[in-house]
Amino acid sequence: MSPSRVVVRFGDALSAKCTSLSNQTEGMGWESPYEGVDLTGGVTFLDFKIDSVPAWELEPICYVNSRDGGQCQEVLPVTVYKMPDSVSLRQNSTTVKEGEQFAIQCDIVNVAPARNLAALWHKGNKILNSETFDESSPSPVSKSSVLTLTAHRDDDGAEIWCEAKLNLWPGEQGPAMMRSMSHRVTVLYPPTYTKAGNETLEMTVGENMTLNCNAKGNPPPSYRWEFPQFTKEWHDKEEVIEPILTLPFELPGVYTCTAYSNQGNVTKYFNISEAPRSRTTFGIMVGVGVAVGVLLLIAGAYFVTPNGTFSFNKGGYQPGTPSGPV
């Protein structure tokens, strides 16, 4: 039989050749309700043709009659297929919250044979799931596949799509495929700081400081700043709503930033202190004073005698006593 099996689309032409390898062949024929071929004598091969396949199930049989009265026969396997009329997606809600489960349904309309059908779920270039169907009917039917997922922020903006795949031929010849339109997932989630954790900074007086409170969320968050008491009056006059704050350092304190949306809020603290180099002059003055005090204590202990004299040599000097001849 050539070919050994036939895959044909409904309504297309079909052809095959049956060949007898026996030298005792009396005649050959094709038995089929569609375009059957009567017994033909004196041949060793016989063609079978249908200009337009009219049925979903065909089992043409080639038979060979031998001279001794025997007969052999073989069925030509025929698969009649039809691509889906459509492949589409349905979802009850187009927007989901992080952590919630949601389902997307893929509807495959009028496809045959469904026993060869697979529904493949894709997210971008990744296959999430594959489903096959237990269907005995060779004629067109409609099938649905449901994908259930738990929403995650990484899925926000991802494209999910469904592919209807008819596995009809051997692997090297490839399957017939039809895909749906892509469905873009929208996931709502609370703000999260791009740079996590509170921050401690040391600044020099007058130096510009930059505080980064940038956060990611869906919907995008708004921002609210709270300042130390000494700058509160000045900043209360103007609302600060930007995620990144740049201003000159005045005095130490804690700056508080809150990123918030209808999905939640998160707060970050910036502990700002004066850098050591800003205190260098005062430190030197204190150090010098301490050093002078220590030296005076040492000098007093060494040069002052118990009776109140200043002793620089063995003789010494006593108050009210002449130091020598006048």
C-alpha cells in the first residue's frame, strides 16, 4: 500500500496505490462505498482515488484474488480531519488580585477528529499545560479546556494564549495547529520597595541628600513624606508626593516615607545623622582643652611642694622670703 496511511482534510482529494507482490495474481479491486473499483484482471497494482472526500470515516479495502481461488485484503488507514472554526479565550474577570485563583477557558469550535486534539496553554514562550480529549466520534465536535492559576505579581502584563494542536502525522511531518488571540493578565498587588529595608545615612551640614522611596505596585503607588519637627513647618507648606526626595541636610532626624495604594501600603524610615567630619573643629577644641588640663595636673603634682612653694631646684622658693642679697 502506498502510502501506508492517508491523512486528508475533509473535502480534499485522496489517492493511494495497492500493489500485489505475488506472481499468482488473477485480479485486484478496491472495496469502498465511495469510488470503489471493481475487480480488474491481469494487473499487479491498482489505484484508488476520491476527488473530494465526502465522509468523516473511510476504510477502503484493497483485495487481491489469486489463481488458486484465494484472496488477500488490506485496509488503507484514512484519517479525515478538519481544523477548528475558531480558538478563543474566555475569562470571567480581566483583573485579579495577587494570591487569588483565576480561570481562563479555551473554546475550540468544530474540530475533527477530537481524539487527536491537544490544547496547549502558553505564557509567553513557556508551555504551562497540555490537555488531550477522550472522544470516539470522527466527526467535528467542540471542546473546551480550562486553565486555573494563582495570580502572582510576576504574571502582571504576561500574555497567555491557547493553541489547538491536531497530532495527525508522524513527528517529522509536524502537526496541524491553530492558536487563539493572546490574553493579557492584569494582577493587582500592594507596593513593594525596589530597595528594601530602612536606611541610615550620615550627612554633612548643607550637603544635598537624596532619599529613594521608589516602590513598585499595581496600581502604581502614591507617596507621603513625614519630616522631623525642625523641618515640619517648612515642608507642611508644600505637599511632597515624589518617590525620590532631594534636599539640603539641616539637622539630624528621621524621615518617613509611605508608599500606598488601594491594595495596601508600606513605610520606610531614613535615619539621618551628622557625619563625623562636621564635628571635627569642636572635637579638636575639646581635645586640646583636655590635654592642657592633664598637663597642668601633672605640673602641679611635680613642682608644688606640700608647704605651697614652687620647687624648681633643691633650694626652692618660699613666699615672703628674700631670694638672696640685695
